[in-house]
Amino acid sequence: MSFFNEVKYSFKAKNNFNILIYINLIVFVLIQLLKVFYFLNAKTNHDFIYYFSVPANLNNLKTFPWTIITYMFTHESFLHILFNLLAFYWFGKLFLQYLSQKQLLGVYILGGLLGGLFYILAFNTFPIFNQIKNISVALGASASVMAVIFSIAMLSPNQEVRLAFLGKIKLKHIALVVVIIDIMSIPTDNSGGHIAHLGGAAFGLMFAIFYKKNIDITVFITRIIYGIKNLFTPKKGIRIKYKNPKTKSTRPKSDWEYNARKKAEQEEINKILEKISKSGYEALTTSEKEKLFKQSR
């Protein structure tokens, strides 16, 4: 399957994990092509990046409001996108062992939004940033990735992952080390980036706290995104179905029966998730893993 066919298939299959990776890669390639164009035309100032990056200056943000979304898909350097996508790939896979593709999309977007808000508020609140806030911009998926890392680390804190040269480490310890490094790195030349990371981590923590109470705080944003997507999805032609007189008709289920069935299914999933939080994913039986996988689809 070619790359473009794979991208097309991912969008049709609503594989948000792949879609988010593809969008980051496509935007990165677009930016590199624009750099080549600027170079060939003897332009050294890459001002086009301001159309993708979120500014700290509130007046500039009013002019480019879409950047609060586009910044979380924007990378200038190869190492920047490499590390972000590697982290998203590893922890995104872990996330999908417990949660759904829709929730992954919601955590990514809302984590990025809160990270951007942390950055903007910090640069308009603390005096140290007064001299640079008018020219400062933030870009990169780091805040969104931090939201994914912290959400899964808080939902399954004792799950272990193997890291090169370090061996097995629990997710809660990885999250703790990462957030400490970000706090200690604020007085560097990338203060805004580290502050945005903390915003992403804060959303991941919020998501996990509410999810443990059976409240999914990403529902509203995924409904908006899928609603917009459906507006641009071509409607299928009207299909007329003929009833076979030999086939026995079945009575449609009432709302109560439907809701009762959905409630029973959700209770079963909740029991599986509770078992994961107590004993880890490996403690599940084959049938429980299949049910969890079908639910995530």
C-alpha cells in the first residue's frame, strides 16, 4: 500500500493515531519546501512560520487565532519532530491499550490547547517575559504529547516500560522525572516550551482524574471535530431496500432496551479497566482483551 493510500485509509478508518502522525509529517514537509522556496528567492527571513506558530502577544493572537491549533502540528527542525513523534508513538500505543482513538484525539487537541494557554498566560503575567513577549512564538507537539504521557501514566501508574540503558521503569516515575526536568528548565532559552509542556501535563492529569470518575472530558471536542468532518463528508446516495416476505421481521429494540444493553456493556468495560488499574494489562484474560480492543475500535 502506497503512503498516500495508507493516509487515505487511515482517515476513512478513523485511525486518529496514524492521522495525527501524518498531519505532523505533512506540515513539516510543507515547511521545509517553503524554506527551499525562500532560499531560492534569496529570502533569509522565514516569516511564514508565524502563520503556523502561536504568538505570546495577544494582539497578534487576535490576528492569527487559528495558530492555537496549528502550532501543535508545527515543527521546524528534524530533531524536534523526531523526538516528539517517537514519544507520541510509544506512549500513544500504550494509551490505545486502555482507551479509544477518539479519546486519543481529544487528549492530543485539548492538551495542546491548555499547553498553549499556559504559554500565553505566563508570557503576559511574569515580568521576565515583558521584553520578548511581542516577538515570541511557540510551536511543536510537545504539550500534546505530554498530555498523552500523563493521562496514561496516571491511569496505569505502575505499568512498566523498558528503556534503553535503564531497564524497566514505571510510568509514574517517567512522568515525575519529565515534569521535574521541565520545571527546572524554565530559566533557559526555551522557557515558553517548558511552560507549555506543563500545561499539557496538567491536562493529562485532569483527564485521568475525571476518567476514574467515569467522566470523559474529551467528549465535547471530539463531537465538534467529527461534526465538522461530517459536514465535508459526501453523502451516500439513497438506497432502497426491499423486504423479503419470507424473512421474519424482528421488533426494533426500545430505547430502554438499547440503553440497558449499552449500560451493561459499559459496566463490563469498567470492570476490565479497574482490573487493569489494580493488576496491569497482562492480568487480563484473552476474552477481556478482545472486549477492550473491540470497545476501543
